[in-house]
Amino acid sequence: MRKIILMMSVSLDGFIEGPDRQIDWHMVDDELHRHFNEQLRTMGAFLNGRVTYELMAEFWPTADVDPSSTGPMAEFAGIWRDMPKIVFSRTLERADWNTTVMRDVVVDEIMALKARPGGDLALGGADLTAAFLRHDLIDEYRIYVHPVLIGRGKPLFPASDAMITLRLAGTRTFGNGVVLLRYERPEASPSPG
């Protein structure tokens, strides 16, 4: 069965964006972007909320023809365009770029999606992550901690009374100071990466 893998960048103090949606503090250099590309090209689909999807759709479809794009950015543009995407939204009427719109996170539908053949499913976006957490649907957490404190903004994880015990599956330090923390459910089998 495919896994649902949360992949998110956070500040050291736990925020995914600043109070005005700023992400200019993300330290994505070529080394980190090549890593993202290696990880994401093997996925079976991207799962995003509407806000994340719309941000991605504004830039990535044509990033490979933008002269200011680096090689890893141009490569990701192709990965993003070709990858099946599922956007969860109650308001979005339609979506382009190989995208299916789902209205709600319905456990039976997500389990059916996981049972399909193909690569794992990359989950992104704080609000969608909260919905998947409420239904205990996340199998692996790949958290990229950036060496910056931003003080306030949108936290990755909402306040909750639930406790989820995980096991450390691996770490990696990048040259720019970003640290990847990989955690899995205890019953999950180890995987490379």
C-alpha cells in the first residue's frame, strides 16, 4: 500500500510561513532543490490544499522557460506538470495541469487512493495536513527545518489533544544548514531517503 508522506519546510520555531504568508526565509539552494526533485519524482501524486495548489500553479507550469530559473528549478517544473495532482477544495471549480479536485478528506476515499498502484503520495499544506492528522492518515513526516526563527506566522501543526508516537527513520544535514527529520509510524517498514 502506498504511503502518505508529509513533506514541509518549517522555521526552527515551527512555522511554515510568516504572518503575511512570507516564505522568503526558505533556504532552498541547488543542493536542497536537487534533493526535493529526487524525492518528488518518485511520488505517485501530489496532495495539496487549494492555497498551496494555486501558489504552485502560478509559477511552476512555465518555470523551465524562465531564464532566471536554475537547473533544479527547471527540472522541477517538468516534474510538477507531469505529476498527477489532487487538490482538496470546496470552492475550486476546476484545475489544470493533470489535477483532480476532491471536495473533502474522506477516509474511505483516501484509503482507496493509497491502495492504488504507484508511488507514494506527497502531502503539502498546513490546513490539509491538519485534516489528514484529524483522520490519522499520515504515514511518514519529512520535515525540513530551516535555521531561522521567524517569531510568528502559521504553524505547521495545529493545537491538538491527540498524541502520535513516531520513530526516527533518518536525518540529513544540507550545506545551507537545513536539516531533514524523517519520522514514520512505528509499524512502517524502513525506506531509503
